[in-house]
Amino acid sequence: MAGTSKMTIAELLKRKRQAGKITMLTAYDYPIAKFVDAAGVDVILVGDSLGMVVLGYESTTPVTMEEMLHHAKAARRGVSRALLVGDMPFLSFRSSTADAVKNAGRFVQEAGCDAVKVEWKHGIEDVTKAIVDAGIPVMGHVGLTPQTAAAEGGFGMRGKDAESAARIIGQAIALQEVGCFAMVLECIPDVVAQEITQRLTIPTIGIGSGPWCDGQVLVTYDLLGLYDRFTPSFVKQYATLGTTIRDAVTAYVRDVKAGTFPGTEHTKTLAPDELARLKQELG
């Protein structure tokens, strides 16, 4: 049974200290956000993954601020207890610090998000500090960063050698030092994720990074079997709703063509006296 109290950053930090696990999933609209929230998920991310799983883009790069805000507003209406985090899309925090603070503020002021998430890039520390100093909580993201994956050799594990592992560990520490309240660790070896989790005082949220993180996150469309282009190897599919939807629509098409839908139970009819009166009035 899901709790009813509002999730807070203070509570997430408490979970870290007490070794309690944190759950996080994505949501991009009102109904999914409402279901996820009611199920007791701690953090809901309006991820820029919506570009691929909702909007049909080939990557997350084309997603705009306006698209993110549109979906964040819808998700906000379905969330009553989870911490809602808006994912800052590509270029929304890369052009200038002033633009980054302004865009982060839009997630909070216009869409009602509780926090924003930024992916690692060179120089992100100053940008992140400016957002935090503006009073906006920030979640960091290191390891595989989908927004720049194409420029970094594609989607795949990061931190497989000592040099790259040390670099990712340093990035996570640097983001904590400028004020991030949590850290997403994507597609890094479990031993590296364990090392980061032990070194940080803020919670780590893993995706494809093993069981030693303080919490886990998945794209909900992957978990539910609603995205059919590919399923990452680290995803556990808890349902195959894509198949269920296709089967339901196939049955609907069959019934309409066969004339079995709508049936009498789905049809509005008039009582005999009402029908006679209507016919008389219509002439």
C-alpha cells in the first residue's frame, strides 16, 4: 500500500543514511503519472526519453523545452505524493548559465516540478551551482548520457577501464559538491556504481548499473512493454501491454466489420412511447 505523505528531498537523503531503497520511474502524461504515483513510486521523472517512446524521435536530442513543459504539466496533474523531476532537454542548459537557470525555473514555476535533472557535460558544475543557488533542486546524471551518446560512440557501457571509471567517479563527486541532491548512474559497471554509492552522501539511482545503488529507475514504457523498437538488456519487463493493446484493437476492428459491435447493450434506444412521439414530431 502506497504511503500518502509527500516525498521530499529530506526523506530521500534519510533513505540514503538508513540504507533504504528508492524507487523511480518515468511518466509523461496524466494517466501514467497517476498510476505510478498511486503505486507508491518515490520519484517520478518526466524524462526526455519521451522524445523516443512518446513522440517517435530517433533519439532524445530533438526534444524541446516546450515539449518537456507540455508533458511535465500533464504529469503534474496526476501526481500527489511522489517527487516530480523534470529532465532538462538538450541545449536547455548548454548554451549559457543564464538560459539554464531560466529553463530550470520554468520546470518549477510553469510545470510544477519539484526539481530538475541535468546530464553531465564539461563545465556543468558552474551551471548546476547556479541553478541550485537560484533555489531549484538538481539531480545529476553521469555514466551513459543519452543526449550526447551519439558523439561519444553510441549507447553502451561506460567506465569499463580504470581511466574512464575514475573520470565518472570524479564527475559524480563534483556534482555532489555543487549541490546535487541525488545522482543517476546509467550503464556503468556494478563495481563502479558501488564505489560511487559508497563515496557519495547523496542517493544514487541506478539504471543498468547493478544492485548496489541506493535506488533504481526504469523507463516505464520499457517496464510495461509499450516501446517496441528495442528493449535494453537491463530492463525487466513486468507486463507486455503493447501486445495487449494490439490484441484489443484487432478484436475491435473484427467486431465492427462483422457488425457485432455495437450490440444492443452498447446502444441507446427510446421507450416505445418516446419513439412514437419522436416519429410523429419528425413527420
